[in-house]
Amino acid sequence: MVTLVAASFMLGMSEFVVVGILPDIARGLRVSEVTVGNLVAVFAFLYAPCTPLGAALSARFPRFGTHMALMAVFLAGNLLCAFAPTYPVLLVARLLIAAVSGTLVAVAMTYADDVTVPRFRTKFIAWVFSGFSIASVAGVPVGTWIADALGWRWSFHLIWVLVVALMGAMWVFLPHRASAPPQRIGFLRQFRLFFDRRIQLGVAAVVCGAAASYVFYTYLTPIMRDEVHVPERFLSLGLVVYGLACLWSNLHGGKLADRGRGVEPLARGARSI
């Protein structure tokens, strides 16, 4: 499980590190901070449709091989970020990362039966998703500090080096074969999930929460610097506080789900699969 949490940490760090180093990228590539902030929006626009499509397609192939292949694409995207000479090249690199990040999370969830028992499955899911919050607590501030000390490209150099080490750990510790043969489900049939009102409510809650959070989080560094007038040496601390709040909410959500306080079944007549 530690390997899978580390994988989600790397996904989160790669996704969110732009937040901490946004002004540095803008200066380095000679574009506006708003233009660099659009990297987050474009990332999300591709991430959203690619996640369900990628999850549906990945179920048709061997799990471990698919997982490693997607990690290789993720590695290539971060390498391209580190060496991007212009903003358009950086944009292409971010799109490459966005195309596989959601599918990587979906594939990680399929290891639940291999690494935990059913009654701890919700905690497993909470911990995997907490990797993103841990990235906010530790990864983004560290990336910001490295950008201040060595330049913004070194933040991405750190990421791809850690991804190489993580892929080695995945090869050693993750099961190469599923504990049970995957159930073959038609590609289009998998999208019947979205006809379930509980799924619709869950997706709507995530969309609204992410929209409210990420719009603020994307420009958190400029907001603290220009509006709140926080000295630049304390910006990393502000990012840590925000990340700790996200981490607590993720883990507390897992505890609530274990206590049976998740989404209740809908009234009779609600559609289900």
C-alpha cells in the first residue's frame, strides 16, 4: 500500500507543483502568471474525460503491464516539463501528464483486493487519495523551495528522478498478476454507472468541491504574496497549512465511510446498475 500511496503522492506533486512555482515559470518563460495558471485549467479539461475513458480501456489489458506503461508516459511528461524551452512545449508536456494521471489512480484502486481485506477497503481508498494531500503538505512546498534556490526546472527534475525510483519499487513490491481474473465488461456498458443517481450525486459533489478548491489553490501563491502581503519566505508555510487541511479531510472522510456514514441508498425507484 505504501508504494501506491507514494505513486499518488508523485501524481499530486506533478499536478500541483505548478501552483507553488507559478511566478518562477512565468518569469523563466517570459509569459504572464495568468497564462501559466491556464496550465492548471487545461490539465483539468483533459484529465476529466481521459479518466473514465482510460479506466474503461485499461480494464481490457493486463493490469501490471498497463500500470507500468502509463507510469512510463508520466515519466516522459515530467522529463519534457524539465527541459521545455518554451511555453507551448510545456503545455504539451502537461497535457501528456494529464492524459494518464487519472487512469493511473483508477488502476491503483484495483489493487485493493490484493493489499487489504474488504472491511478496510475504504481506508485503503482514503490513503491512496491522501497521497495528493500529502503532496500539498510536502511536495509543493519542497518544489517551491527548490525553485527559489535552483530554478523552477529543478522541481521537475526532482519529480522525474523520484518517479524512476518509484517505478523500481512498483516492480519489486506490487503483484504482477491480479489475485482474481478480471471480469470482462463491454466498453460502453461500463458507462451505465452514470445512470445511477448516487454516482451522479457523487460526481457532482466532487466537481463542485474541486471547482471551489482549485480556483483558489491555483493562484494561492500570488494571492498570499500580493493580496495578503505574506513575505515570500513564508509562502511555503502557507502551502503546508493548506495541504494539512486537505490531508485531514481525506483521512477523516475515510473514517466516516467506515462508520457507515457514506452515501445512503436512494429511495425506491432509483436507478441502479
